[in-house]
Amino acid sequence: MPEPEGWASDVALPEARDEDPSPGVVEVTLTAAPHTMSIVEGVSTEVWAYNGSMPGPTIRAKVGDTLVVHFINQLPVESTIHWHGVRVPNAMDGTSMTQTPVPPGGSFDYTFPLPDAGTYWYHPHVSSMAQVSRGLYGALVVEGEGEPQLGHELVMVLSDVLLNDDGSINPPEEEPNLEAYFGREGNHLLVNGREAPEIRAVPGVPLRLRLINAATARYFQMRLGDDTFTRLGGDGGFIEHPLKEPAILLATGERADALVTPHGEPGETLDLGWTAYDRGYGTGLQEPRTLLRVALEGRADRPAPIVPSSLRALPRIDTMGAGEDLIQLTESFETGMAVLSINGHPFSETVPIEVMAGSPRILRVENTTKADHAFHLHGFFFQHISAPFVEDKDTINVPAQQTLSLALLPDDRPGGWMFHCHILDHAELGMMGMLMVMSP
Ligand code: C2O
Ligand code: CU
């Protein structure tokens, strides 16, 4: 059952052009530069964008492909590109620890294979908070082999932006310490760079949403009326079995791959709505907002495809005899200024955690603070040990005062890999550490 002609034209993102016709290689150019667009009708906003698009173009590839990205920096500041969630070689991780940041006018080539299907994203990793706030982020979709067609796919890059009345972005570089401590949120919620855009859909025909939370601080909790979501996967591709959920919650940096079937009469418009989640500091008190309007038209002419009860065989990491590492998320106040840290050390004084490739570990992530943090590890998936089902993840919410046990089996890609809170203000305030993976 096709969707109406142009059903997602109000919201769909451009796709990056593959410059290499040979199979198995996707080669794209990403140029970061200032760009003027209209976020609020009637006023223009200068954002930072990749290829003149905010979010950047969606990069689409197949599992096993090699991705080649020519990054050209036309920003007034140095930058890099980090491939959030992808198991890249260390030198391709795009942080200031793994490469010299690309100066204004400079360029850098990233080349790496894509070993895992899933929904990933890319963003700078120098002054991340400021650069992501200004609009530098985009989706990277890696399609699995023989994946079933379960619904019409829509990539939704979720974010927010803090605009002044004249349409200019409130300079993230000047954020006061206390607001950074709270994790400053934008005043406009965006889906693919647009406020409350509309799609047209047929009632009874499922949509497959690839959701990416690219906001610097805002968590996204979403509902579509009383329709339930069927979650197929998250950060690292499919989960084992589809999971019914009334709402989807994404911490910053997290992703979800979910089916939802709009129900209603043609002519009705449904609201895919944002509802507040309390991650601390009064964030739970905000009013509900509209993310996406779903205008219904037509009627389904056949039943929806059956979702297989088993999506993927995903072995649980065997943690028998695994050693443990304690990662405490900590904070302190020095002369009235908040400093966030890992095990009491801000990133400038980080004490690396050493692990051996091929040996399972348990990372015990203990949140000692009174607010939630979004724990993200570069380069490797982990599995939350007490989750009711097996899932490969790279970003997970650690609720206030709670401890999560994460199983990790690092493969042989040695080097220093960052982990940090993906509330990017918090990473900037010091809540960032390093995992040192050594070859046996
Ligand atoms: Cu999404 Cu260290 O990053
Ligand atoms: Cu945090």
C-alpha cells in the first residue's frame, strides 16, 4: 500500500550523493559551513550546516559497505566528525584525541567499513556542545541484509534550538555555568530541522520511524495518541524480538527503530507529541508539544505486513569471570561553579580505564548525582545486564542515584576511546573519561 504522493516531502531530508558507483563503497562529501535558513516563519537564522542542510544529508549504506567521507571545513572554527555508534577504527573516531582537528579551510578523509546494521548519526567532536547547538548533525542509516519491509520509512532527526526573538541562535559559547549544569534546552523543538512539520499517511498502514535524538540536552518522550509503538531496534540495530511500547523515550544521543500504525478516519490529523520526562532540574514540568502532524487520507487496501516474532539472533555477552570497572558520575562545586566529573576527575585529569580486547568486562556506571545522565561509550556496544531482553547499545540513560551494570566485550580495535554524558553541556563541564583498549 503506497503512501500518498509526496507524503513526507514537508519533512524528508536530502540524502548524501554516492560519488563512487562501485558496489560496496559509499563515497560522500560533507562540507560544514554557515548557512541561512528559516526555522520560524518570517525570520532567518544563521545555522552551521553540512552541505547547506540542517540536519545534514542522510548517509545511507548497506552493512559491510566501506564509507568514505571527504570532510571539508568551511566553518570559522576547527572541527571534526564523530560517527556516533559506529565501530570504527580508533583513528577514524573523529575526536580531538584521535586526530588533529581540521582547521578552517582544511579537510580530512574518513574511511571505514560499516560492520553493523542500524541507525547511527554524525556530529563534530570538538566544542561539541556549541557546534551541535548550531546545527551540525546528521543521520547515518546502515541497512541490514534482507531486512523485511515492515512500513514506510521516515528518518527523524530530533533536536531543539535556542532562538532569540530576532531568529539568531543564542550563542552557546556564552552559556552560563549554572545553565550548563542544568543542561540548557532549546525553545523550538525540531524534526529534521522543522517545527511541527506534517506528513500524510494512510490509516492502518504502518510507518517505520528511525528516531535519533540529536539534541544537546533535551530528552524526547513521544506518543502518537493511543497507538502503540512496536520497537524493532535501537542504537545497534535490531533487538531480538519486537517490543510493544506505549511511548518511546530517547536520552540525548540515543536512537530507536520503531513501527507505528496511525489509526483514525481520513481527514483527521494526529499528533506525534513530545511529553516531558523528568531528568532532573524541573525538566518534568514542561507542557506537551507537537513534534509531527500526521494527516490521514485514503484507506488501507490490504492488511499490514506481519512483524516477525524473531528479528535477529543476538547473543548475550557472557560475563562469567569478567572483571569490573567502576565509573562514577560525579559532581562538585568549586567557588560556586559546577564541575562534573568521572570518579571525581574532570576530563582534564582523566584516569583511563584499561581493558583488554577479547576479555569481557562489566562497567558499573553509578550515578551519584540528583539528575539523570546519558552515558555514551565510543566505538563499542554494551549490553545492559538487567534489561529484560538483549540489546546492543552505545548510549543509555542512567537515572539519578542509580547504578547500571553494562556488559562489554571489546573487539580488537586498540586505542583510547572516550565515554561521556551525552548531555553535551555536561561533557563540556568535565563528565567525560577514557577507556583504553589494549591488544592482547
Ligand atoms: Cu555522540 Cu562522544 O559522542
Ligand atoms: Cu549529564
